[in-house]
Amino acid sequence: MNRLRAAQWFDSKRGRATRMHGSQKYINRDLSWTEFNRRVLEEAEDPGTPLLERFQFLSIVASNLDEFMSVRVAGLREQLKAGFNKPDFTGYTQGGLLKRLSKRVGRMVRLQYKTYRELLRLLSKENIALASWDDLNGEQQEAMTVYFQEIVFPVLTPMAVDTSRPFPLLHNKELYLAVVLRPEGVEGPTQENGIYFAIVQVPSILSRTVEVTKRKGSRKNAYLLLEELIRVQIGQLFSGYATESVHAFRVTRNADLALNEEGAEDLLKEMEKELRRRRRGFPVRLEIEKGMSIQARELLMEELEVGEEEIFEIDGPLDLTFLSKFTGSLPNMEQLRYPPIEPVYPAAFDVSEDILSVLRERGDALVYHPYESFEVVNDFISEAAEDPDVLAIKMTLYRVSVNSVLVQALARAAESGKQVTVVVEIKARFDEARNIAWAKQLERAGCHVVYGLVGLKTHAKITLVVRREAGSLRRYVHVGTGNYNENTAKLYTDAGLFTCHPWIGADASALFNEMTGYSTPHDWRAFAVAPAGLRPRLYELIDREISCAKQGKPARIVAKINSLSSQPMVDKLYEASQAGVKVDLIVRGVCCLRPGVPGLSDNVRVVSIVDRFLEHSRILYVSADGEDEVFISSADWMSRNLSRRVELLCPVYDRGLRLALRNMLELNLQDNVKARELLPSGGYVRVQNEQPPLRSQFASSDIPLWKTVADAKDFT
């Protein structure tokens, strides 16, 4: 341990040596997250990314930052207010971490808006402009005035703030205008008459961008921001008053829920109450438009009880998440987007319209989204719902899309008399309201709806179909790494396994029994299940590789996950590295492990891929003394996943499918276009080598998964 505390590494990329103390063995989780969002911002900055896609990445940066502030930063502020200011395992106190995060986020926001201005300039060259009022000619201004009077004005509600009208409740992440007024004929606010202050909400029910009528003979399409239109027409709301200033602002509130599951008689009603309380969460960030009047700024600070460290002055339009919808709706701009990838129906199931018969006759099947269509999952559930020999369907739902085909199929199955059990996770952050609505719909259809286990989120992604066949029962199972959501399945990379393997089927039944009833811990034959069994199983697999390495045998671990922040898991990987195990980690987001540190993590490499699709699959490969083993999972290697959630690790038994997944992992590790490598210092650099350019996400679309599987099966 003394040697580790005094360990020294040389960062060849940055050309400096660094002393490492005990707490510096780890990278702080929240600082690591800022590095991840910086990588997303790099995609917006990259001239090689199609222009409209660069706007999309800029929108994602803003959305990510909103969630980070409302959850992670809010949690730190809450701890600090409660007097808790002790170092975490990375050595940071809450107060010290908040100061460093404030600086990093401030730099990120400045880069974000610098990129925004550059992208607007490039967009203008494509004859599309976000215009200001002064850019419009008289005819265009007149048309916009008519639009304001007919469409916008009836929706607006001016809210004066004075002794008789208290400061209103400002909704989380909504856009407002702070208006400073003076009576007409009075020369500005004075000590005697004070200021007149009002708030106007920019209605989110209307489009944030308003298309402007083209100038005659012009090819340019201009759009006006809704808040700009309201600003120039604000006098219509305050007759008898002159406008001193109008500036936009936005409040981000603590959005983390404090649900009392133990004391709740009805979890559904308790969640609905908590969602209403979320609107009143304490403010953690106040974004204000650059140039806001001192009077308005001070009044907002006083009423919202925020300090200077919680204020972000923005040089541009607030809330850039609008860019996603704006650029996504621009017509005839295909040349400025990624080429479309049409998901294909998985070849394994293309031979028959009966999915269950394919699994009976041909064995397990693997699908990889978004290259292969999520329709096969919809068809699996729909087929089971219509099959008279199917007796029961059991399924977990974490995040479900609007108008979900799966939910409709489950409802039909229940209405036809089948036993349908759905474990709905209503605590899925920011999808709580939608999941409550689906739960009620399923209950009305006759489904048995369960809201998970007290104190645990149900994050496993699994479906079980029980079918009567030749006087006995057969179980069909789908296990996935991603949510049952047909929309995100087009945007996220995820793997799904279809099987009727008896061990997996038996474990699936036992898992649902544990989630829905009282059941003693099961003696799992295939699965490893959190919170009790997943971490020990991962340790067991890592220990086996350590044992092989110590015997001089080849030992290797390749893990693809979204986040690695559990200190015990990081320590276990350090132990593996020190024993000589080669460890390759593909971690999209947060990573608290420092790779490449002599004597600590010499044998660990960490890469992150940020590209067109969100890397979301969780896959684990271990060499297993020459008998390769591959698993798919719902779990990241975070404390919450391993200790406070129902998570699932499922083996892939088919040798060909194992090889296909291993090939996918190797493809990620060979990426030298969109992959970044984590340095011991905690920073990331793009992977550069002498190999021909390889972009793993695009290679995946060029080399279909089923072709890889077919080649692998020939090998067996």
C-alpha cells in the first residue's frame, strides 16, 4: 500500500511526471462526467460531423448538463447544506468538488456557445438563419406581429411582482423573461418610485422557433426565436408602462426524488405526490441572459435564494436543447445529416414468421440494435399474445416509448385471458409520469402490475413467455442490454438474446417469482442477479483470470459498460492488472479507474467511443482458461447498479454468438476514428495509430452481425 501511495507515472501524452497519493488512485465520478460531456461537445465541434448532426450533439450537451445540474450538483449542494463535507474515496469534499465543477462547467458553457455561434455562421451559408428582429424587413416584421397577436399573445400571462402579488413559483427548466418597467412619462426607476418588475413565461406549448416569410427573391429561410418575438412585442402586455429591460432567465431545480417507499401505503400515489414536489425543488442553477439589469438580477437572486456561484451568465439563447427539434425538422437537408441507416430484420428470424418455432428448431439468436430492427422484439411479444398455446407472459418495463407496441400487445394478451405480469419501474428518473400512465393502462387491461421491490429499482431487461407444448411447458426468454423502447432502439447500440435454453428459462421464472412474490434466494444456474449475486459473480470471474495469470496462462478481460464508478470494482480490476491480467475496458461515460499507472494498472486500457449512436450495450468477455465466456447485462459497474438495483448478467451459451459478440468488442477496441483513450491524468486523447482508419459504428453497419455469426458457426 505504501508503494501505491507513492506511485509515480509518466504521462507521455502530456510530457510530465505525476506523484500519486492514496486518494489519487481514483478519478472523481463527477469530474469524469464533465470529461464525458466534453467528448460529446467535441462531436459538435468536429468539422467532419455533418452540420445538422453537430447541432444535435450541441443539444445533447445541453440536455446532459441539465440532468447533471438537477441531480448530481443538486445532491452535492444538499449534502453541503446539511453540514456534510467529508472527503469521498477520491479525496474530494462536497465543497471542494462544487468549486471545481463550477469552473469546469463554466468553461464548458463558454465553449458550447462559441460552437453555437460558429455553427450558426455555417448554417447561414446553407441559406438558413436564426434571425434577430432587426434582421427582418418591414413586411416580415408586420407578418410576425400578426403571428404574435393571433397565436402568442392569447397564451401569455404577465405576472407582476409587488406587495400584493408575491413572487410566483417558477417551473423547473422553463424559459422566462424578466421585465423591468417604469410608468410612462417617468424617466427611469428612481429612489422614490422604485422599479416595477414582472415575469413572463415563454410558452413551451408553442414552437421555440417561428418561421419567417421569405423576402421576395431571396433563397434564405429565416427563423425567429419565440422569446425574441415576445421581447419586441412586450409593450402590448403592459399598457401605460415603458420597458426598461427584458432579459431571459431559467431556473434549474433539484429533481432528485426522496421517495418514502417503506412508509407508502400506495407507491403509485406516493410517486405522483413526489413528482408534484419536484416542481418546488430548491434552485441549483440560475441561467441569465448576458446584460440583464442589476435590479432584475438582484431580485431573482433574493427570491430564489441563489448565490453568485449558482449564476451562469449566457451569451446567447438559453436552453440549447431546442436545437434538436429545430434542426431535426428542417426539410430537404439530407446532405447535412448522417446517411440514413435502415435497420434490417434479423436474418435468424427472416426464414419464418413464427419466432418461437425458429428458437425451437435453430437455437439461440442474437440481435444488435440499431443495425437490426427492434421490430423482432415487438413481434416476439405480439406473437406470444396471439398464440393460443401461450399461457403466460412476464416482462420488465423501465423506459417505454410513447404509443408502445409492446404495451398494446401485453394488454391484448391479458384481455384474451393469458396471465400477464409486468414489473413496471415507476422510479425510472424523468420517465416516472409516463411509466405511471402505462402502469394504469395495463392494470385496466387486466395485467398484474408490480412496482418492483422496496428500496430497489428494477433495471433488468427481460421477457419470459411460457408455452404449452406436447403435454409439457417450454419457456422462451428475451434478455437485453437496453430498454424495451422502440424509439431509443434506433439511436442506441444494444444487444438482445433470444433463447429457450432450459437453464435460462428456469432462472427467468425464479427471477420473476422473486420480484413479484416472497421467494428465498434462488440457486442460479445461468443468471447472476443484483443486488445479492452480481458483484460476487463478477469477482469470481475476475479471480479466475487472476489465477490463470499467476499460473502463466493467458488471461484477459474485456468489458463494455456505460460507467465504472464502484470503488470495490475498480480495486478488483487493479488487482487483476497487478497479477498480469490484460484488461480492456470500453467505458462510454464515467470511469473512476486510472489506467496505465505503473505498479497499479499497467495492464489496463480504457477507451470511450462517442459517435452517431449512443453506445449502450453492456457486454463482458473473459478468456476462462481457453474456454471463452461471454455475458450480456443490464448493469453498469456502479454502486447503485451492483447494490441498489435488480440487475441481470446472462451468459451466452451458443459458441457462434459468443464469437460474434467478442468480434464486436474487438471492433470497438480497434476504433481509431471516434475512440478516445483515457490517460492516467484523467484526460482523454483521440486514439491515433498507424492502422487504416476504422470507425467501429460504421464498420458494424457495413459488416452485418448475422454474417459474423454465420462465419463463427462455421468455425464450431
